[in-house]
Amino acid sequence: MNYMIVVFRARSHTINFANILNSYKVPCQIINTPRKVNVSCGISVKFFPNDLAVVEQILSRRKFDTFGGIYQIIGMGFDQKVIRIK
């Protein structure tokens, strides 16, 4: 499995960002943040790698002071690899 997440340190910003992505018709969902990413409020916004440019564009236009990063998640379970993108 290969996907990306946006991490915030505030739950309200996570939910707000997911709503913004939905308004741009970007498929996303709120998930529990993987344990290997320990910079968040516990939930993250999951999206597909092909939507990265749109996600970065939205983040650059809006000020989310609790932004914790963008991560790529590759694999599942114990074999899961987490790569910080931004």
C-alpha cells in the first residue's frame, strides 16, 4: 500500500484541512497517524501521491501554524516505511 498523509498538531486543523481537500474534490480521509510519525495530534489526512501538488498548493496558500509535515507511507504493518516529504 502506498499513500501520503498530512500531519497537524491540532485536531481542528486536521479536520479543517480534510474539509478543504474535499471542497477541491481531492479524495482523502482522516486516519489514525502511524506510530512511526510522532509529531501529531493522533489523526492525519490520508491522500493519494498523485494529489501531492494540489495538497502542497493549498498548504502554501493557507497558514496552518500546527502543520507537522507531509509523509509518504509505503507498505503495511511491521514492514511499513515512513518517509518525510516536507
